[in-house]
Amino acid sequence: MYFYDYETTFLAKGFKREDQQLLEVGIVRGRKFYQALVDPLKGHPIIPRLRELGQDPKRTLRFWTKLLAAKGLLNTAVRRKDMEAQAKAIDEVRHAFVSPEEAVRKMVQFGEGTWVAHNGNGFDHRITKAHFARYNMTPKIEFKDSLPELRKMKLESHSLGYVYKHLFGGVFRQHHALDDAFALQKVDRKSTRLNSSH
């Protein structure tokens, strides 16, 4: 099984999950992984292109700035600036990011089989299938959502962070695709053992 996660843009009102754009991908199996920062706007000015693609520029830029600042690619002060300043700062670092097509193709090269995501049916799987359709890809992948299984645990919340803290008593760096994917793999292994011991 492969565990994967995305960080994405925020949709404008009236657009569907399938329209969501990738900002980061992470997929793991055991200790092996593939991770990439993604630029879904390659060759286009950031704010107008986000609007064209049905994304919410303000919320997207706020999140994108936070993500890149946490990775040490942007000064944290950029987070307090306006939308235009955030776009300018991202513009200066995004040349090194991969295109969505390259990111998705590399994930498939990393491994076909069962891809597991937390709340995958509501989020990641739908975005993945939309990208496969966009790039005429038909990989041999079966999708699995970890949420129904984890809901069997009687907890106040079944967010990945909450379940992880319940099982391991600690925290991980949430909302970074690779960290989330590794955390999900760890949670899945522990919860599978728990369920098989009943």
C-alpha cells in the first residue's frame, strides 16, 4: 500500500473538488517516498491565473505563503503582507517547482497498486482522478480511504492529527504533504494492529 497526501489551492465559490490545484504532493511506502512542491500556474502570473482556474486567490496565497515559509523558502514576514506581495514572493521561488503533470506522473512511477489517503473519498482521490483524466492517464491504482476504518475508534475527532496524538501521544508537522503521508502510514499500521487484536 502507498500512503499519500496533497496540499492544495482553495476553491472559489461554485467550483468543484475536481477543479482543485496541487501545491505539494507526498507519497510513501515504508521508508521510501516521493515529495514535490508543485506550481499549477507554470508560465502565468499568479493572481489572474488562480482566478481563471476557479481558485480563491486570497485564501490560496495565504496558505501557499504559510507552507513555503514553514519549509524555509520564504521569510515568515511575508505571511503578514498583502496578496500582491505574497504573490511576488512566491514568484521568486516557484521556478524550481514541478508542474502538476510531472508530480502526478512521478507519483505513479513511484508505485501503482493501492493508494491510501485520509478522507480520500471526499478529497484526495477525487483530485487524483481529475488529474489522471486531464493528462489521459490510466494507471493501475485502487483507491482506499482510511477514514471509515479510523472512525471505528471512539474518538471526539477523526482528523489525522487527533488520531495520531491519541495513538502516539505526540504531534507531527501537519499540512505538509510528506509529513501527513508518513503520519498516515504510521497510524494505519498501529490501528490495523489494534483492530486485529480485538
